Amino acid sequence: MSDLPSQLERFAPITLAEMDGVKLQDRMDTKYVFGEALLTAVLEDMLPHYRLLEVDGVRGSHYRSLYFDTPGLRDYHDHHNGRTLRRKIRFREYVGSGLCYLEVKRKTGAGRTDKHRLKVAGIPEALAGEQAAFVATASRSTEPLVPVMWNRFIRLTFVHRERAERLTLDLGLRFSLFHEPAREAALGGIVVAELKQGRADRGSHFAQAMRARGIRPAGMSKYCIGLLHLLPSLKYNRFKEVLRHLERVRPAA
């Protein structure tokens, strides 16, 4: 991974303003999880086809997220129980950029993700006023919500040169409980990739690079897996395959 910065410099850049045309707030998401040892070769395959987000001359952004859930962790359990219609609620800060958003992501059926977001001044410790109203409207629920878990990682954001397609690669995932910040967990040695398309298209060059290496789509919720690493007593039967997959790919990183 020591040569990653020089490899990233070879990608043509794209600015935040240029990315506005590829927001894909209503989209098809496909996730892949693979070991960092493969990242150099995968990036080489991507080089002719993708541009890389650059902000103030920097490629690769530090993200900080705070997830909210009900006191009984309804959103966690909805995901675990395989509910088709489910949600995630979080604040996300683009560290160092001054940008921060309140986001509500909803799975709406047929594999689609509907994302709503509201620009905010910073990450609060409670939802109130305009923010609470925004969440209630976007999530279609007025249940009380509390802060649960922090998530920090580095994200590389790519945009296809020709297709309506975005791709994010997340590295160095770290988690901590909101009310017990000393309780931390790290998920190093892996890359979490998320391919975002207006419609599912197997012609994606990134999807082709994954297939060439025998890497199949694999769902992985950062919120759910992070919470499991911090609270191992939670019910996790439906996440066993995800956890086994993580153990398989991490030693090769």
C-alpha cells in the first residue's frame, strides 16, 4: 500500500462541482468486499475508465459518521431480519472540508436505494427541530432516535468517464460507541467497494474487474458490522456469512 498515493496521482481528477451531474440519489447499489492486497491491481484495471475525486489538491477524503437508531436498535434488527424496506440514519462529516450532512438512506424494494440529505453545520448529540422533522419525513417514522455509533474511514470516490456510474472504495474502517468512546474496533486490511448506478449494468468496468478475480457482490452494512464488533452479544445469525467472508479476505491483505 506504500505506493498508493503515486498510483492515485495517475487518475484524471474530477471536482465536486463536476460530480453534480452524477449524484444518483435514487440508484442501484452493489457492494464488494476484498483484501487490500488486490487494490493495486484493481486500480490498474480502473485507470483508463474512471476519474478520481480531488478536493483542494487532495485525493482521498477522511469521513466521520454518527449513526442514530431507536433505543431498541430497530434499524439494526430490521437489517438483520432481512426486511426489504429498511433505513439508516446518520450524520456524515467530510473531515477538513467544512461539509456535513444529515442523511437518511432507505431501501425501497427491488434493490433500489433512496437517499435524502440535509446540509448541517455540524454533528449534534441529539435530533431536534428542523433535523428531526427532516428525518421523520424522509424515513416516514416519528420514533425517537438516539446516537449509537461513530464510524471513521478514508474514501476514494471515482466517476466513470462515460457512464452514469460512481464508485467508492473505503479503507481503514474504525468504529466506536457514542456513549462509550473507549470501546473501539478496527476493520483493517479490507476494501469496501460500493458501485452506484442508475440501473444495474453488468458492463461496468469495475464489475468486470471484480468478476475477473472471482469476487462476487457481497452486502456489508458498516453500521451493522461495526455494531457487532462493538456489541458481540447482539443477534447476528443472518450476518454469519458476511463475518466469515471478512475473515477470509483479511489474512490476504
